[in-house]
Amino acid sequence: MPVINVSILEGRSIDVKRAYIRALTDVSVDVLKCRPENVTIVLSEMPFEHYGRAGRMKLDDLLEGGLSVADYHAREAKKE
């Protein structure tokens, strides 16, 4: 019974999170040959001020770049 814990930055829509959980479940079923009801996904959302890389807070990077959290997600969605 796989239990998958994923940390993501906050702000994504319910539909995006639903699709992500479905995709992780589908991949687990295909690769691990288990039943979907045996796959558990735990999404933990972090505020941008709780995430940093290379000594910098993600929130500061956004603000310095003139982006709001909503702007960031809109920009990232266009990359897909």
C-alpha cells in the first residue's frame, strides 16, 4: 500500500490538485501493480514564506520580481 507525501506551494486550484492526485494514483497503479484504493496521496501546501532555496525565501523572489502569488501560478500554468 503506497503512501505518497507531496509538498507543494499553495495557491493551486482544487481541479489542479484533483488532477495531480489522479495522475499520481494512476502511475502508482501502473508501476506498482496495485489497486487504486490502496494508494494514498497526502498533499501538504506550504505558504510561499515557508519555502526557500539557496538561502532565499520564495516569497521574496516573487515580490522582488513584481509578482503576486496569483501571478506566479498564472505564469507557471502557461508553461504547461
